[in-house]
Amino acid sequence: MHVISLVWHWLLNVTGTFIPPSGSKWYNFWSGFGSDLGEAVIIGSLIGLYRHHKCASCWRIGHHPVEGTPYKTCHKHATIDSHKKLHEEHEHKYPEQHKLLNPSEQ
Ligand SMILES: [Zn+2]
């Protein structure tokens, strides 16, 4: 129980909400630790945007869509073999989506 109390005390100190010397605890929270939450959201959205647009095979930005999948590839992986491999990989991961596209192959 003592460890939980220590962790709770540390958390309140880090967030600036423990016994404020001046102002309210919410003022101290939002002008200290809470103001960093917006920056974390911006960084997280940039990482999400990059992951959405990156090549399915490497770190580059993808410009060439792989037919029948949501994947995109960069100029280095825009070959027929690479697209065929990605299509088969997507078909193996999500067979129900390919059944809808090709109902005769059941
Ligand atoms: Zn690539």
C-alpha cells in the first residue's frame, strides 16, 4: 500500500496538482503537464499520417496503389512481382474482402 501511495504522490507532483503553492491545482496542471498533451496529439497525428501514406514494403512514401488492396508502394517497389506478393499477402490476411471482390472463387 505504501508503494501505491508513493507512486500517487509522484504522479501528483509531476502533473503539478499536489498542494499548489499558488493558484488552483487545475491551473497548475494545464499550465504545466497538461499543456504538453496538445503536443503529444500533434506528434501522434503526424506518425499516423505517415503510417497511412508510407510504402507497404519500406519507409518511403507510397504513390502506386496495389490493386484490390488499400496498400501503396514507392517507386522502388512498384514492380509487378512486388504488387503480386502484396496482393497475395493481403488476400491471406483478409480473405473475406477478396471473396466479396471475386465471388466465383469460393
Ligand atoms: Zn517501398
